[in-house]
Amino acid sequence: MSALDGRRILVTGAAQGLGAEIASQCVAAGARVLLGDVQDDVAAEVAASLGAAASWVRLDVTREPDWRAALAEADARFGGVDGLVNNAGVLHMGPIVEIGADDVTRLLAVNLAGPTFGIKHVAPRIRDSGGGSIVNIASIDGVLGMNSVALYSATKWGVRGLSRSAALELGQWGVRVNTVCPSMGNPEMSAPFFDAIDVDRYLRHVPSPVLAGAGVTAATVAPAVVFLLSDAAATITGTDVVVDAGWTAGHFLPGLPGF
Ligand SMILES: NC(=O)c1ccc[n+]([C@@H]2O[C@H](COP(=O)([O-])OP(=O)(O)OC[C@H]3O[C@@H](n4cnc5c(N)ncnc54)[C@H](O)[C@@H]3O)[C@@H](O)[C@H]2O)c1
């Protein structure tokens, strides 16, 4: 038996990047998956590539009517929903003194209102299915601060607070809520981020991960999400799984005795 046999999972922002990989690994683990995104054609292509277990729906996570429509689609395709991955997210880069009102509105809408509406609409349906799991995607920028991403970081810290409060409220329904916090540093997962920066200068200062040679990619983050969706994590709720090869573990100072 596979980890997610029989599960019906809605993944947001699933047309590309981490969301597409999560959808793919959920299907591989036995789930049926509804991919939600605002990129219709791309989401349709990705869903088709995953076979009969996958389907797609237009879902702008900032719009409550879209959430209702996505649940209607999940009912029509799969007869309900047992799991939700709030993956859709947008990045803003730049000095805090240059953040515009539109940037604030956009990041709060997608990164915070999105998962809030997702939990609001999907959790009661997971309860009706007999319980299940919600995984919210934050970032190591939701664990630490970083220059140039203050607004993004604030929303990702917010995602962790949302998750923990939701876990406390929804435990009585058998709904678990956890957060996965990936790092970045691997161009494969962060193309828009790397497009915006001086890669050579940036990589010279990225701290060495504790796990030598371990690059964090969508392929290495998605298994943590599959685990949290599965019954293997039945007693895990209200916590964070950081997938960063040790980036946030602390300081490694060369020259100390033995090192
Ligand atoms: N890329 C990284 O290195 C990295 C690191 C840490 C955390 N994350 C987080 O992982 C998640 C996925 O990141 P990614 O790198 O795959 O991003 P990406 O930009 O490659 O993909 C994001 C997807 O979300 C969709 N999307 C955007 N706005 C939406 C909306 N309003 N409604 C529905 N879908 C919407 C986009 O169309 C796209 O398909 C995000 O929450 C991001 O903050 C990414």
C-alpha cells in the first residue's frame, strides 16, 4: 500500500515549480490530485501529464468564489477532499524603504489571505471526510530574516502563525495542520529569484549547508509534504518541518577547536 492511497488532495500553485512536484509525488504515492492555479493552460498540461489520477481547476487563491468552485470540482471528480497543500506564493525583492502599497496588497493577498481562505473553505470538508491533513508552504524566510525580502519574510512568518493557530482550532475535527519551510539556493527551484540577483556574489555568501553537497530542490522538499499528508504523520500537527540542508541550524565557525 502506498502512503496516500485513496486520498483526494488539492494543491495550489501547482502549474509549475514546487507545486507541480508536490502534485506529481502525491500521485506517485497513490493520491488523486486536483491542481489549482491561475495559469490555466500550464496547469492543464501538468495535470494531463500525471494521468487519470490528476485533474485541474482555475483557482486564484485570493478569491473565495474560486475556492468554492474548486471544492465543487473536487466533489465532481473525486467525491470530496481529504488534504490541502497551500503552496501558491509570490516573491517580492527590494529594500524595505522602497516597498509599495501594491506590493503589500499583492503579497498579503496571495501568501496570507490565500492559505487563510484555503483553510476556511477546505477544513470543514476534510472534517466531513473523516479528518485529514493541511500543509502550508512557508520558507526559511519564515524562520529567519533576510535583506531584500522583508515583505515576503513577514508573510511567511505569518503562514507559520496561521498554521499553528489552525492546528489548535481544527484538531477537534481530526484535521492536522503543519508547515513546510524550504530553503533556496538551488537555481532549479528559484529561477525568478536567481534572475533578479547577482548570482556569483550571492552564492559566495550562502552559508555551507550542514549536509555537505546537499542541494535543496523541489524533488527533496516534496517528500516532506507527502509525509505530512500521510497517516505516518498522524500524531504530528501544529509544527514546522524545515527542509534546508541545515541552513538555519545555527552558525558554523571555521577555526574553532576541531574544525
Ligand atoms: N523557490 C524557492 O526557492 C522557494 C523557497 C522557499 C519557499 N518557497 C515557496 O514555495 C512555494 C512555491 O514556490 P515556487 O518556487 O514553486 O514558485 P513558482 O513561482 O515557480 O510557482 C508558483 C505558482 O503559484 C501560482 N500562483 C501565483 N499566484 C497565484 C494565485 N493567486 N492563485 C493560485 N496560484 C497562484 C503561479 O502561477 C505558479 O504556478 C511558494 O509558496 C514559495 O514562497 C519557494
